[in-house]
Amino acid sequence: MNCSRCNTELPDGSAFCNKCGSPLGGKAPAPAPSPLPPALLVRPPDEPEQELWKGGLSWMAYAHYWLAWLAGTGVLLGLYFGWVRGVGGIFGTILSWTVFILVALPFTYILAKHLYQKLAVRYRLTTHRLFRQIGILSRRINELELIRVDDVSIDQNVIHRLFDVGTITIIAPTDNTDPRLEIYGVDAPLPLKEKIREHVKKRRDRIVNMQSL
């Protein structure tokens, strides 16, 4: 018998041509399916975004400023009652007003700044992102993807440590809006820091697993 393709003489009963490999007297085997390109691989659905924490400035965040103001006020009142009040004339009036201004101006500044930070700046953490909202009447919202976070740290002074208050600093060099974001003066900063780190790791692990498919 001869091959129908290359006309090579073959032994009777051969199933394939020894020269060109063509099948003889039967159907060619179906080609093996080609692997799907990576874009067509089915990936597991992303976990739904859930809120983990929301908050803002603690009432104890400005405690060190208030303590400094109280100490300064005590010194000024001591000078006033010990000396200024006994000074008569226009010079005594000027000294009295000076003491009043030195007491009132820092109080007004600290109170205004404290109330603004308390009412106008809010934070919200989800399993995917960190949001910062600024404003009372108008509003601006910035968001930071946790996958972009490189480092998380805590800053506390002595007074903040006494009241368990601190500032969390988040470093995200690849974020154009907030490469360095601070969550200032929040209660219980250590558990919040660990929660951020935990979900940053989860987001990164998920991306690595998806890319390995």
C-alpha cells in the first residue's frame, strides 16, 4: 500500500505513514486544546468593600496645648495680682490689657483650631481604601488605596501617651494626592495602626495571588 499524501510505499496494515506521518485509513486525532490566554482565565471575585473604622480628632488631642495655656495663664495672673493691679495710671491700664490679651488670644486660637479639627476633619477606613474628608460647609474627600501604602507609624508625646491618643502617619510614595497622610490625634492609635497594616497586607497578598494565575 502507498501513502495517499507522499506516495511512499508502506507495509500493509500501517496506520500512519513512516515518512510524512499522515494517518492511513482513519481520522486524524483532534488537536489538543490550546491553553487560554491569561486575560481569559477566571479569577475569583474581589471581596466586597467593608467599613472597618471611622473617626476623627479626640477631645484629648489638644491636651498639651491646654496644659501649656493653663501654665502660662497661671504665671500671668500671678503677675497681675502680685504687681500689675497695684500699678496706677495709664501705665497700669496698659499692663492690665496686655495681661488680658496674652490670656485671651492663645485661648481663642487653641479653641478655634481644636473645634475646626474636631468638626471638619473626618476619617474612614475600609478593607480597600482610607478616606479623609475635610470641610464643614464645603467638603473635599481624598482617598488612598491600601495597596499603595508602604509604611505606617505612630507619633505620641508624653501627654498623648497618658491619654492613649496619637497621630498615625501613612507613607504612600506612589499616591500623587497624599504621599504622606496623617491621621492626627485619634483615640487608641495602636489598634488602628495594626488594622491598617493587616489590610494592607491582605490587599497585597490578593494582588500577588491574582497575578500568579
